[in-house]
Amino acid sequence: MADTEQGNQTSLTEFILLGFGNIPKLQILLFLLLLILVIYIVTMAGNILIMVLVVTDQHLHTPMYFFLGNLSCLETCYTSALLPRMLASLLTGDRTISVGGCITQFYFVGFFAATECYLLAMMSYDRYLAICKPLHYATLMNGSFCLQLAAGSWINGLLASSIVMGMMLQLTLCGPNEIDHFFCEFTEIINLYCNDIYHMELLITILSALFTLPPFALTGISYVCIISTILRIPSTSGRQKAFSTCSSHLIVVTIFYGTLIIVYLLPKTNTLRDLNKVFSVFYTVLTPMANPFIYSLRNKEVKEALRKKCQ
């Protein structure tokens, strides 16, 4: 039995990412609609531009833009872990990926997704302090504290992904070698192991709850307090000004968490599997692309900084 398992493990050298290949019309539509190459360029250029503006413009050296710069850096890395491989597969028709490459992609996608949960929570907490505790904001959200929050977000994301990866490396791959997704997604990979994966799935569920529910709860509580505070502002113009400072972040949070929750709360049935893949496009592709547009087009400081750079 051990020899059989060892043989299966060594013979499995690559995976096949099925992606949207079983629904060719949707695959063509997805390629034409998203224009992945254009999206990748726009996403990279937009997020890199925000990082440059945040670093070089003195007016953007505030906690809110510090976290925005971190988010843009994260989205740049997140996009690079997914879109180039996805684009190459669509253009060449070669859907194979080595086991090592697949595990590496899974590791970094998990790392960046977990980190984004914490960064979005830190940004919501920053907006909470700015709107609900304006007199104490400068004292509480100082440079050292901002650096600690950002570093903690990256470290927690790295820790979450590393723990999961460490447990997965203890298991034995059997196959089949087909992954019914457009990237190496965890719920698809875990079904390819020989071992009894019940305890593995239980541990992953617990870890996922520990690493994602706290930032999600903090984000939700922050916005409940923010909205409650805004509604108590007597003047309409005052309410609009206060809400404009956090509406952009709320849009990003809604897209990211909304589609992420839909994907992982929907029952794992064959009829809904393709729908899950479509929603996965939103939190893996749409959010990184939308980030620079949402923050630049809706933010006067960013537009002013960009105007200065263009002069």
C-alpha cells in the first residue's frame, strides 16, 4: 500500500487547470469582456501609480494613504500571482501547471488574500478613528502605530498561509490531476490528496475562522459606528463630506468580502461550481483592478497629486 501511494505521488508531476474550458462560450466571453492582458496592464499601472504618488507627494503622507499604498502594493502582487498564468492558458490553450508551481501559486494567493482581509480592516479602523474620534485621531493613529498595524497585517497573512502550507506538505498527492478552476484554489487541491482529509479540512476551517473573522468583524463594527456617527451630523453637507471619506473603502470592502463570502458559502454542487468560478473572478481580478480607479476618481487629494505630477 505504501509503495502504491509512493508511486502515485511521484507520478503526479503536473496539474491541469480546467478553468472555464468546459463552457467555451463563457471562456470566449470572459476573455473578450475582461481583456485580461489589458486588465493586467491597467491594474499594475494604476496600483503602481498610487504607490508612487503616496511615496512622493507630501500631502499624501497620512495614515489613510499609508494604508492605501500598502493595499496597492498588495494588489500588484496579488494580480501578478494570477493573471499572467491565466492569460497564458487562455492564449495558448496549455492548461497544465507543475505541482510545484500550483502549490506556490496557492501559497501566495492565500498569503495575499489573508493579508488583504487585515489591511481592509486596518483601513476601516483608521476611518473609524478619523470620523468617530476626530479629536484623538492624530494621537492614536501616529506613524509608529500605523507601521505596526501594516506590518501585523502582512505577518498575519504570511503566518496563515504558511500554517496551511505546512499541513498540506505532510499529505500525499494521489490525483486525479485535474483542478476544476482557473487557479490553484484550496478546496479543489485538497480533494486530490490520498489521506483522510477530514481533520485537515477541520483544521483549515478553524484557522480560516481565526484569521479572517476577526478582521471581518472589526470592519463591520467600524462601519456600523461610522454610519451611526454620520447620521447624527445635523447638516446634510456635513454628512456628505464625512461619508465621502469612507465610501471608497466601503465599495472595495463590499466587492471583496461580498464575492468571497458568496463563493465559500454557496453549496459545493456541480450546478453551482461554475458560478463559484465566476464570482472568484470578482475578488481575484475585479477588486485589484477597481482599487486605483475607486480611490483616484473619488478622491480629491489623489487627483490633485496626480495633476501636479502631470504638470
